[in-house]
Amino acid sequence: MIDTAGEKLSPEDYLSDVRPVWCPGCGHYFVLRALTQALAWLRIPKEQIGLVTGIGCSSRISAYVDAYGFHGVHGRALALGAGLKAVRPDMNVIVAGGDGDGYSIGGNHFLHACRRNMDLTYIVMDNEVYGMTKGQPSPTTEPDWQSKLAPEGTGIRRFNPLGIALASGASFIARGSAGDQKGLSRLIVEAIEHKGFSLVEIKTPCVTFRPEEKAWYKSMRKIAIEPTDDMILAAQRIHGSDGFDTGIFYQADLPVFQPHFTEEKSIEDFEKEFEV
Ligand code: SF4
Ligand code: MG
């Protein structure tokens, strides 16, 4: 990676040489495009971007963006991202992954990342299924969806990411659609610019294991919601939505957690203490 500070970049400039292996028609291609568009719009130097991902189809995105990337372990991307931000507050830390990774095994990290409100951007590519491991129900799968692994459906109510983020203390909560790439890149720009923990939940079809989700490309309603810092109004919007509205549901100026390393406690002390 070359030093790109001060250069004008296009979305293509943020693509690495690694060719995506996603299935043809997968929504994640549009998320990658929206993310690179947002980075180009903001003209963020590549060496100032840390893209940290978990495990799953969507988490491969860190290999496809030409920036510092870390493909972590399952469900731990937010913990890794928080660690990076703690020691490199100057970097734009973007954490990305899927619904299984972030809301199931990573659920605990999700709650506390919202609560800490560090200045991180969290992109969740939610296709309501575990795609990489061949179509198991995820926390956002509807209870009556029938699959080989759950022939009668799970019977378990769905996780509500936006509602849980609001209750846990996230200061920017948005939903986007892979089918509205322009709107999605706008949301990602807003999320990166926001100071605090930003959740961008993206409905992105898994065309292989949930072909019916292809309808999402057309059925999601375009950006229509203006931000509010009123928690009650935001809760009404979130819980009153059928899940097909996109936009910024909540945005507030809340205290941001950022550890400070001082002369008494430097990064070197930290490294010695933890033998890193
Ligand atoms: Fe995309 Fe689903 Fe294929 Fe994974 S399995 S690449 S989520 S379409
Ligand atoms: Mg998924």
C-alpha cells in the first residue's frame, strides 16, 4: 500500500487486487461499492483506514479494500476494532461483518461497543442467514423460515439490532439497503463522519440460500428518515418500522470513550504490561 495522503481518489482506487469470491448477485458486491464510494467521497488516505472484520461471507470485505485490514475471529471484530482505536485514535476504524457474526457469537461485544460509544463505524451486512456455512438460521431470521437445519422454522423471535443499539447507548443508528447504493454510500459517509459508535445495518440479499431476498433490491424504501436525537421518537420509529425503511433513525451527541495514553502510561507501557 502506498502513502496516498493528499491524493484525490476514486472508488476503484480503494479496491485491492483480490477478486471477490461472493456468489453472482450477492448483495455484498453493492456494499463493497458503497463503502469504496464513501471512502473516495471523504478522501480518506488509505493509511488512515483500519477495516476490521469477523468471520463469514461479508467479513471477506477486508481483503477487497485496499487499506489496512484485519480478518479476525468469529464475533470478535468489535473487540479488535476497539483495541485498534484505543491505540490509534487518529485512524478511521471501520468494523464490518454479518448478522450471524455480529449479533450471535459477537452479541456481547455488540452491546458493550454501543455502550462505550467509541468512535467506530460498524457495518453489518444482514442477510438473515449464515451464508458461509450453508444456510443456518441466524439471530435475525424470521421464526417460521424453513431450512434443512430447521425444517419447522426456529420458532424463536428475531433480534432487533436497531432497538438493541438504541437501548445500549449507540449514538448513530441507521439502516441501509444494498439495492440503494447511492443512499447507502451517503449513510456510510454520515456514519464515518459521526463522532461515536455508528451502526449501519444493511439489508443485503443472500441470493444462494435465501433467493426470495432478491426482492429486497426493489422492496426496501429509500432514505426517508431524518435523524433525531430524541430517544423516544427514535424508539417509535425503530419499533414501528417493518424493517424495510432506510435512513438514520437516531443520531445524538453523546460522550465518546477514548482511552488516553499519557506520559505516565504510554503505549509502550501498555505493550510491556500485556507482552504484545
Ligand atoms: Fe453472498 Fe449468500 Fe453467496 Fe455468501 S452464500 S456469497 S452471502 S449469496
Ligand atoms: Mg448473514
